[in-house]
Amino acid sequence: MRKLAVLMLLSTLAVSGCKRKELEAALAETQAKLAKTEGELRDEQGKNKKLNEENTSLKDKIAQLEKDVARLGNEIKVLEEQNADLARKAGATADELKKLRDEKAKRLAELQVYKDLFAKLKSLIDAGTIQVEVRKGRFVVKLASSILFDSGKTDLKPEGQAALSNLAGALKSLNDREWLVAGHTDNVPIKTAKFKNNWELSTARSVEVVQFLVTQGMPQGTLGAAGYGDVDPVADNTSEEGKAKNRRIEIVLMPLLGEIPGLKEMLTGGGQS
């Protein structure tokens, strides 16, 4: 019996030894798996950390891009407003340029009128019968009173009539323009039974010239008469030479100024707000 018990104990111990080895092997395998799992977990955690860092970086980039988009949107809005303003100014500038071109064309046309008239008057200018100048912005044909009138008189002398007759041929070619015949004297006072002062003398002489020019074919509606007496001298009245220059008849071509924008509305009350 005792021997049997010993054998059973040895058998049990043998079985226990096998189980232990199996358990130890299973434990080792489990620990290996655990270690592998822990390694994979650490790798996964590392990947997750990297992904989180990348996500954070991407979020920061997205936030910056959104700021850039907003900034660019504001800049585009400002540029659009500037472009719209430039377009408005360009339109206004185009209108202004057109007005300037139109005005330049008018001035050139007016200059051509003066050139053509000067060419027609050149023979009289060269002969010393008349003088031509631009005075106070106006084209002026000037004749000395000594050619036209005797001192203190208003009757045209024969040489005066001849000079005016030749002059009328050139002036009436501009039958759509207006002329002002202006009489001027020196500052020597005059008082006769017919004329109380130089105003009356200068006015009577300008009327006489107008009436003669009408007989030479100039349209009445294009002529006017004015007397300036001695108030508009062109030379010094302290010398005889200066006085002679001041005694004159001027035939002034009235300029075409055109309509002044807004003037009509102002005068009629249409421009009031």
C-alpha cells in the first residue's frame, strides 16, 4: 500500500510538472502577446498623437486661411469701390475731354475766321490805310480819324469813303458776324453848337461810319455804333503823336463766346434748389 501511494504521488507530481510547463508556456505566450499588444498600443498612441498634432496644425492653417480669405475679401471690396470710383471719374473725365475738344474746335474755327479776314485785309494793311490788332481779346480794325474826318466834323472825306468802301468788301464776307463801330477822341475838350463834348462827337462819327458801311452792302443787323469819347485811349495824350493815335475809329469783330453753362437756368430761376 505504501508503495502504491508513493507511485500515485509520483504520478501526480509528473502530471503537475507537465501542467506547470504548459501553464508557463501559456503564460509566456500571453506575456508575449501582451507585450506585442502594448507595443501596438504605444504605436497607435504615437500615431494618434501625430494625427492630433497634424489636426491641430491643420486647424491652425484653416483658421489662418479663413483670416486671409476675409482680408482678401475686404481688399477686393476696397478695389471694387476704387474701380467704381475710377469709372465714375473716367466718365466725368471723358465728358470734360469732349467739352475741351469741342471748345478747342470752336477756338480753331474762330482763329480761322481771323486768318481769312486778315488775308482779305492785308492789302489795306500794307497800304497803311488800316491797322489790325487784337485788343481786349477782340479783333479790331482801326482807322485814323484824320483819314475819315476833318477836325471836329462828322462828314466823311472822299479818301475816308474810299477806305471804308474797300474795307466793307472784306467785312461783309462775314455777314453772319456782328461788328461794333466805336468812335474815339483825344482828351482835348470840344464844345460847339452841334456837339457839347467828345462823347457826342465820337458817337456821331461812329453812326456816320455805320450808315456808310450799310450803303456798301453790309447788313444793318450786323452793325452797331458806340462813342467812347476820350475814356479809352491807346496812347499818351501828353504828346501830339499820342493824341493823333487816340483820334480813331475802331471796327470790332464781336467774338462768339457761346452759351455759358448754367447761366440761362440761373436767370430764369431754373437753377435754384
